[in-house]
Amino acid sequence: MRYLKYGLMYLLAAIWIIPLAWTVLTSFRPRDMIVGSGWTLQFTFDNYIRAWDAAPFGQYYINTIEIVIGILAVQLVTVILAAYAFARLRFWGKDALLMLVMMQIMVPPDILIVQNYQVLKSLQLIDTKLGIMIPYFASAFGTFLLRQTFKSVPYELEEAARMDGCNVLQIIVKVYAPLAIPSIISFGIVSISHHWNAFLWPLIVTNSPENRPLTVGLAIFAHASETGAQFAEVTAATLIIAIPLLVGFFTFQKGFINSFMHSGVK
């Protein structure tokens, strides 16, 4: 049984790593040796140079970072306040409202694309970074995650803070938020990785390179390269987009796992 478990683990690891390894090797191979030339030790960085020069990936990087950080910053405010309200405050209809919020987790975001697009069009926010960010300013997952953490915080700490003269916002900032750092990190990881890789919504609401994120830029770049079948440049561009997440994951892997283990989900 033990060998079967480890064998299955190695098999799943191989299934995950083989496509990544192929992409890495293909991105470094010369253009004329991509198809039908067998394995070779000849490698080049020309594919990355050509891919970077062929599309404004620098601008795409700036756009993506602004979008991801903007979404996460607003989400942290909304989910922390909502989580505190559901964990500590008493008000009529709290359970029903919490259930309504949790139902959003079961609703695929793609269902609301048409409605969200119509709202942005009426607000004249089509082809803007703000238009990409607005639908994600609230997070049911983040609210639930932090609510579970806040409920595990001893109420005596809040009472002590009130006796010291803290108001509600000060209690949240000085008591609850510091104790929820592992959960906040966990949510930040999920949010950043999700919105870094988001494609369909940004594709629909952006029309100019000044507002396109990396995923949309890669799709346009790959489509423009299809006629020439430049697989080397496309794989190089793919890694240009994926490298930050890969480096971050492998560098902080232990911290990621610990954050999820202590995230307060019971």
C-alpha cells in the first residue's frame, strides 16, 4: 500500500511536470529545430528576445501588476470588514445574508459576463483597468475564509481592546487582522494567482495594449504567430508570463503550505 501511494504521487508529479518541462525545452530550442529534429543540446535565448520584441510585454506586465494589486487591495478591505460583521456582529438576517454570500461561490463568474459588461458600458468603463477590476472587488471565498478565522479569535481580546478605548475599526486592525495573517496570506495567494491568469473577462472588456493584461496579450501574440507556426516564440512568451508565479511558488512553497494549514478553515 505504501509503494502504491508513493507510485501514484510520482505519477501525478510526472503528469504535472512533463508539459512544463516540454515548454521550457521548446522555448530554448532554435526555431528550425522545433519539429522533427529529435533531441539536441543546442539552446538559444533568441526566442525570448524575438517574443519580447514582437509584442509590448513590458506594458502587459505593468497592466497585470496594477490589476492584480488593485483587486487584492480592495478585496482585503471588503472581505475583512464583511468577515468581521459575519463573525462578531449581531443583526437581523445575518445567517440568510451569509448563505446568500456563500452561494456566490457556486455561481460561475462567466454567467454574469453579459450583465457586468452592460453595467461597465453604462459607466463608460469599457477598455479600462478599473473595468477589469470592479467585478472582483468582493470575494465570497475570502469572506468565508476570514470569517472562520475571526470566529476562532477569543472574544476576551476584543473586550480588552474596547476597555482600552479602541473603536470597531481599531479593533479589526489591531486585534483581528494581525491574528489572521496566515489566512490573509492564503487568500492573497489565491487572489493573485487567479487574477494573474484571468483571460475571458479581460479579453472581452479590453481593446488596447494600454489596458490588456499578460494573458490577453499572449493570446493575441499566439494568434498572430499561427500562420508561421512559431512554436518557439509562443512557448517563450508563455514562460515570460508564467515565470513570476513559478518563481514565487517554488521560492515560498513552504510558507504557502503553512499559510493554508493555518488558514482557519475548520
